[in-house]
Amino acid sequence: MQSNGDERNFLIEYYRICRQKVAGNKYLELFADEKIRHSFQVVGCGNYIMRHEEVFHRRPPEFIKYGYETCLLHDIGRFREIELKNEHGLNHSCDHSQLSYEILSEYPQFAVPEILLPVKHHGHMIEELYRDADYLRLPPLLQEDVEHLAFLVRDADKIANLYLLKNVSRKSPEILHHLFLYHSEDKRLTPEILESFLSGRLSDRTKLKTASDWLLNYLAWFYDTNYLASFDFCSKTGCLRNLLNLLSEYIDSPADYQKIENCILHFITRKYQQKKG
Ligand SMILES: [Fe+2]
């Protein structure tokens, strides 16, 4: 496929082809619709962060363009993933960050470290970026740029999803519920997931078993959030309160819920003090 210079149409074309291939499978159609919407929402969140964070001010226009393109195209591999699920079954899993990276690598206008590296690792632990041989061979100033852009897409991706979660409730339509919680309304919290949360860690998604586990891990995203603007976005739009309310409905132990709420509020207050102090 050719990119005509308009990145939006480039992305929409991938979505359109995917949508055609999975036509008739209601779940995958909705999955694809959700992902194109999400891509534009991540752009909106990325713009919010770039407007509010000092590090993006006084940067050359091409740096801001990389930020925009990284946010817009980070999930382009989702459309390939959805096609693969259509071919091999819903349980077929693959690394959509890697797929996005592979697709963008084929286009010279996107094949620059400022886009490729943040996209390749947007769904991984950040340590994978720092270990990447392509990252390690960059000069220090370029490494710094890549890191800022990686933080940007990681934050924008998370806060866009946290914002969407506002539409999920215990009464959500089944598909929406499934897209976010993956499982039944099982309220039990896996002790291992609670333990990692209380010690300030995200859990590996493969360990998440119940809806409560998924919800708690969404809350753990705050541990992996970099810019204060992202926290501000979540508190101003009510995403944080909404997620806490949803968790309190799911988790059957009020004592566990209280520990969780105290832990995250304490973490966020400390983060503000550190950054502002
Ligand atoms: Fe995303």
C-alpha cells in the first residue's frame, strides 16, 4: 500500500481492508471499529499532553509531527491482528506492537527511530525499549527524544483507554464488556494480582484471570504513567474516580478495595510532590 502523505487516510485504508476481511464476524467488526476510534482518541490525548508538558514546548515542528504520527499509527498492527484472529480463531494471540512496527518499517516516511521505537515497545514494559539494540546504538540526544516520544504514546494510549472505560459498567453490552474485561463478571481478585498492585507493580496480562484482575491492572497503569498532564487529564475527566467506582462494584472485599484506593491515591500524591517539589 502507498502512503499519499496523509497519515489519517493511510491508517483508515488499513482499517477499511481489515473491516472487509472480517465482515460478518460481529465481534471482530466491533474490535476494528473500536481500534480506529481509539487511534484518533490517542491523537487527542497526545495533543493534550504535548500542549501541557514543558518538554514539548520550543521543540521543532518535526518533533511534534513525530509525536502526532506515533500516536496515530501506534496500533496499526491491530488491524493485522484482527485479520489473524479471523483466520485462526479468537484465541490467536500476537504482539500488536511488534506488528505495528513491522508495518511502519516498510514505509520510508515512518521508518525513523523517533516513530519506530516508541511504536515497537508501546505495549511492552519500558525496559524492553532500553534494551533494544536499535535504541542502544543511537546518540544520547536522539535516545532522549525517543524516550520522550515513547512516554508520550504510552501515556496517551493509557489515558485514552481509561477515558473509554468510563463507558463500561456492569450493565455494558456484552461486546464492550468483553473488549475491556475479557472475562465474565467474576468478582474474585487473584491474590497475586492484588499483591503486585499493592507493591506498586503492573502485572503481566497473561496472569490476569477475572474481570476484577483486569480492572485492577488498569488502575496499575498509573504506576507506568510518566507525565503529570496525564494524571491531570484523568482527574479532570473523572477517569480515576470512575475506575475506582467500578472496582468497588466488582471487588467483593471492602477491606481489599480500601487498601487499593489508599495505595493509588497515596502513590499519585507522592508523584505530584516529587515532580513539583
Ligand atoms: Fe493503543
